[in-house]
Amino acid sequence: MTEFKNLIVERNGAADFKFEGELVAFSSQLDDFGMGEILSLYRTKAGAFVTERTRWFLRDNERCLESDAITTTDQAELHEFFGYEPHAKKLYELAVPHIDVPYENLA
């Protein structure tokens, strides 16, 4: 039985998401300069997904933090949000059986 927790996902420039749910999977990518991003996938108690992308980057020689998130029940929208970089593909594999791993089927 899944134990859901009260969670808050912060977003820059928009209201934060507050929900009861669980962390399904996360994946990170960092470069040699300490810049990178963390991808997190949550599932709400109601069955929707909350996706979160947090990035660290340099702007005018200053380290910046940016966070974005969406909520969806559509896996195609989830895949569009995270994309298909190697660390996103890793997140998809870690999230099975909650989501399908996106493959392009060739005939």
C-alpha cells in the first residue's frame, strides 16, 4: 500500500503546487561547472502526474536557479515536458510501472 505525503512543488513565476502524493522517480545531470538540472516525477493521490524541472545555470557570471512544473494525466504531455535527453530517458525507465517508456515503434 502506497503511503502518500503532503508535498509542495515550487514554480518560478507561478503558484506552487501543493498536493498529497508520492515521488515516483527523479534523475539529474550536472556538468563540470556545477550547472545542470534535476527532473522529478510525482504521482498525486488522485492519479495525476506532477512534473518538475529544476535548473542551475550561469547568467552574467551569476549562478541562477529556475524551477518549472506542470500537472497532467496525459503521458504524451509528460514526455513533451521532460523531452528525450539521456537523463529524461533514465527517469522514464525508473518510473515504470507508473508510466510507459516512450519508444518510436518502427514497422
